[in-house]
Amino acid sequence: MLEAKLAEIQSKAGKAEDKWEARVREYENRLRVAGEKIKTEKQGGKERALQLEGQVRWVFCFFFSLSSFPMNFPASSSMQLSRLDISHLPEPGAGCVRNANKQGA
């Protein structure tokens, strides 16, 4: 009788320990997944920040080059804004501020 009670208690203790181990594994897995998600989101944020920074630099470079563009043509001139030569500007996000500074603009 005593041996049966001891076996029953040991069995219950083993089951409880198995349940705790399963919980720990589940929490470790959730923590790993959350860490990967944070890492991915952080990397995406860095990429987005770089993209936006490139756009801001391009816009600054564009307007800087427009400010140095001679705008003293007569009002009757056929020159239109759409015909401005901006071929010297790099593509958006190409770091045009640094390029414009190197060109002496």
C-alpha cells in the first residue's frame, strides 16, 4: 500500500515537472519569436529611415540647384518650368547633397 502511494506521488510529480518543462519551452519559443520580430521590425525601420533620408537629401539638392538656377529671364520667355535641365541631378536617394557639394554647387 505504501509503495503504491509512493509510486502515485512520484507519477504526479513527474507529470507536474513535465508540464512545467513544456511551459518553459513554450515561453522560450515565444521569446525567440518575439526577438526575431523585433529584429526584423528594427531592420525595416532602419531601411525606411535611410530611404526617407535619401529623399530629403534629393529634395534639398533639387531646390538648392533651383535656387542657383538663373531666374532672371523675361516674363515673355518661352522657358517653362517643365523644361528646366535637371539632368545633372542624381536619382532620388543617391546622396545628391554630397554630390552637389563635390561639384561646387
